[in-house]
Amino acid sequence: MQVLLDLATVAVLAFIGFRLVEASRYAATRHARRHSVDIIRGLRPHHFLLAIPVLALVITTFALLLRVPGLSFGWFTAIGGEGNPVFGSSESTAGTPFEVIIPIVFIALLIPALPLLVEREEYLFRRDSEHRGTAGRIWRGILFGSVHALIGIPIAAALALSIGGWYFTWAYLRGYRVGGETAGLLESTRSHLAYNGMIVTLVLVGIVGGALTS
């Protein structure tokens, strides 16, 4: 049984790795690279400062929801993975050099593609928020979080991410009031990018720190 779970984990990581390679290759094209640079150049201190309490609230909510029976389930964890599969951590690589190598490679592939991946999510979930009422915006945030359960993270984590979705909606509306839909999407994308950038940094620090202390 364990062998089958290990094979399933390897298959998932191989698939995620393949998709990250594709995303990274596209991000390296001239048009995509220029667009990513435009997004990054628009980052301001408030994008990072506002992300700190949001991330803290997401983590706290996640910890509380974990106490609810059934919400700790995530299909990636169930087959031996750890956390978000995009970071490439799993029980099957624990204690081996791959415990560090795979996450580092995955993160190296993720970083250049991150601005465009984030922008795509914002287009899908925040666009037209100005036409939705409060209930519609709340539901959209929950949907944004819940969709992340499809990639294997625990249900509790996916629900907690709804808080991030509501924050990004607020950022979109703030930008929309200044310059319409384009400005709204850029503002929510940059807010989302700063937020994800902090998560990637924390994960990277944890991986390196764990490798140095082991």
C-alpha cells in the first residue's frame, strides 16, 4: 500500500513539475517577461504591509478550522504529500537530498511565472466585482478559497484562503475607483503577488533553515 502511495505522490509531483516548467517557459518569452516586469514595477510598500495582517489572519483561521473534524483532509496529504503540492514536499522524500532539491527547483520555476499566474486568478475571480453586491463578493471569495482544495491542500486551508480572496476583492475595488477595470485588476494582482511572494519567502526560509539544522 505504501508503495502505491509513494508512486501516486511521485506522479503528482511529476505533473506539477511539468506544469511549472511550462509556466516558467512561457514567462520567459519576450511579451510575457515585459508584462511581468510591468506588474512588478507597480509594487509599492503598502502591497506588502497590508499583506502581513491578511496572511496572519489566514494562518490563524486555518489553525482554528483544523480543529473541525474533516477539515484537515486534503487529497495530497492523504497520499503522503505535505502542504501545497506546488512546493514539492512529501513524506516519500523525507530524509533524502530530494527533500530539499525538489522544493528548491519547484520554487525556482514558480517565481518567474508567479506574476502571470496571479494575474490569471485575479481575472477569473475579481473581474466584474464592481457589479456584485456584498453577498456576491463574499461568495466569490469563498469560491476562490475553495477551488484551492482541488490542488490537494487541506479543506481548512482552502476555506481560510477565502480571507485572502476578500482582501483581493477590496484591492480590486480600490483600484477600480481610481481607473476602472484595468486599474482594479492591476491593483488586486499586485496585492496578490505581494501576498504570495511573502508565502514563497517563508516556505523558502523554512526549507533552507530545516536543511541547515538537520
